[in-house]
Amino acid sequence: MSNDDLTNLSPAEVYARLSPEQRAALAQQFAQGFQQSDHPTAQQLAQVDPKDATPEHLAKMHEHAREHHPALLGVVMDHPVATAALGIFAAYEIEKHVRKNR
């Protein structure tokens, strides 16, 4: 599957393509951002241990950030791991969900 096809996958499917180390790096970025929020879901997601982050955890983090913290989603999608491993998916998410909210 080409990188262009990643935009047709769910976030969980995209995150499943990452190594555990890559997932941990992105989960750490999400968790740090969520610690600044008083939203109950953000606080719960901030407690996920990055070393144990599953594709499903990352998908929940992604969806919550998309809905409630678009700037954080932009930061995570701009992380070197996201841009290198997820390429077009990261760019698509930044354009669709972050820049439209500015």
C-alpha cells in the first residue's frame, strides 16, 4: 500500500503500521499535551504509559485531539516520527483538521 493510501485508513489502522517505539514517541507527545487540559478524557488519555500504547490508544488520543485540541494534533502530526513514518497521513491530518481551525 502506498503512502497516499494511508488517508483512506482509520487512525488505528495507520498507527498499527508503526513500531512500538514509534507509537511510544507519539503517545508521549499526545500525553504531554493532554496534561495541560482539564478535559476528563484528556486527563484519562494522559495516563496511558507510552511504552504500552497500542494502535487503539493512539487512535483514541488522535480522535480526542482532533475534536478538542487541534493545535496538539498539529504538534503530534508534525513530530519527526509522524512525518517520517506516516508522511501523507500526517500532512492530510494537519491540513484537514488543524489549519481549517485557524
